[in-house]
Amino acid sequence: MFKKLLLGATFALMSVMATAQEPQFRAGEHYIELPFAVATRNPEKVEVVAVFGYSCPHCANLEPVLQSWAAQQGDDVDFQHLPVVFSRNWEPLARAYYVADLSGKVSETHLPMFDAVHVEKRQFRNPNDFAAFYQNYGIDPNEFKKLYESFAVDMRLKQGQARVRGYEITGVPAMVVNGKYRITGQTAGSNQQMLNVVNYLIEKEKNAQ
């Protein structure tokens, strides 16, 4: 009898300790559960999408931390960036991102573009200005300008904006886990705290698979 009581008390204590250690992140408070899930690129992995704009200073501040976090993720996490277009003047920078993506140069150019906009205060008035910047990273200016106005980039923009609408994004930076959960600095408590909520939701999705 004593052994049973002791065993029961041990299990109860372990349960309390597990509950105490588990982050108290709640839907509707720390993250938003989307009313309709958006299809992911690879259903075999947990997808994490960082929605950003190059003109957003908060996105620029978060990006180095985000890249460090992304480098620690396993192969079962599909991490992506998604540029948002809130108005016409956001579109050129989104187009430039998609050209870099199609050219396989995002890893080399992403942080430098944030620095160019926010640290160097560089002005990008037309495709020639972008082409001059990306030439430093191995993209031929003529090829850049061809891609910039291409059908492929037009399609990326349309598809990206469809996802943004599905995610119900109204501000950046924002993150979306598995097409189901939207996290912002406001819901999480801060931009860096977003990653703690994202980690929680990644584990939640892995456990559900």
C-alpha cells in the first residue's frame, strides 16, 4: 500500500514539474490560430515562414537573430522568408528579393540589403539601382533587369500576396508556423520572444504528426 502511495505521489510530482516547465503560450493571447490553414510547401516538414519587408526597421533588427535561430533548426523544419507588399512602394524591394531567390543568392544578399536600406540609407529608385547593388553578389545587371520584370517574378509576387492574405498579415515582422499559427511581436510580447513561441508551436506540430 505504501509503495503504491509513494509511486502515485512520484507521478503526481513529475506531472507538476512538467507542467511548471512547459511554456504557458496560449492561442488568442501569444499567437493567433488562423481560421483556415494555408497549404505548406512540404507536408513532411514543419514549415516556418518569416514575413518581412526590407523597408521595415523592426525586420532589419530581428533578421540577424532570426538567421542564428534558423541555423539551429533540423532538417524537419522548412524555414522560408516571404516579402510582403503593403503598398506600391513596397513592391520594388519584394521584386528584388525574388530575383535574388531565383538566382540562388538570398543567403548572400539578404542581410546586406537590410544594411543598404537602413544603415547606408541607400536609395533604390529603379531597376538599375538594384542591379548595381546585386552585381556585387554575382548577379549580372542585364540578367537582374530581365528577371526583375519577368513572368516568374510576377508569379512569385502574386503567390506571395495570396499567402499573405491567407495568413491575415497586417504588419511585419510576423511569423507563421505550418500555415496554421501567426505570431507577431505584439502577441508574443516582443520581436525576439516570437522565436520562443515559434519553438513551442514547432514542437506542438511535431507531436501532432
